[in-house]
Amino acid sequence: MEFAENVGKYLTESFLYSIIVLNLKLKIWKRVLRMRIDNIIWLPHIVDKLSWKHSVTPEEVEEILFDNPLYRKVQKGHIPGENLYAALGRTESGRFLIVFFVYKTTHEALLISARDMTKKEIKQYERR
């Protein structure tokens, strides 16, 4: 009877260990999500909104997208392979920004919005 209990305990511990390792691997994988962005698609009304609503310049958006940001998938897109992503980064002037864009199959980013990060988003970015 003792042997069966030990085997059951071992299998349970082994199973839990496997789940923990898998969970850690998934967290690490999410952190190293990389994309190749060759170009940014600028829609005039979005650029205007960035300026008057969020005080974000096109140069700041480029700094974030082209300088190794932390990517996060936000939502599955309506077109297969074109999902909504957020890029978290820090500008050269020290401003923490989050940029929302649709990643196109042509390696282009269709800009949706950009704004200052919340305190929670800054903590997430700094944990990378």
C-alpha cells in the first residue's frame, strides 16, 4: 500500500512540476515575441488624433516600433493573420508609450493609436 501511495505522490508532484515548467515557458515565450516591421501605414485622421488627443508625434511612434519594444497580442483580427498588437516601449526622451497596430502579412504596421502607458503597463514593461 505504501508503494502505491508513494507512486501516486510522485506522479502528482511530477505532473505539477510539468505544469509549472510549461507555464514558465509560456511566460518566457510571450516576452520574446518578435516581429519584423518594415513600414508603418499612416492614416491621416489617426496621425491627427495622436497629436491632439494624446500629444504623440510620428517620430515617437517610430522610436517605439523600431527599437525592440515589448509586444503583446491584444485581439485576433477579422482577416486571418492580421491581428491587433500593442508595442510597449520607451522613447529616447524617456516617455513610456504604448502603440496599437494591426500587423499585416506584408510586415507592415497599420497604426491604430498610441498613448502614454498606465502605471500597470509601465510595471509590465519594466519586468521584461
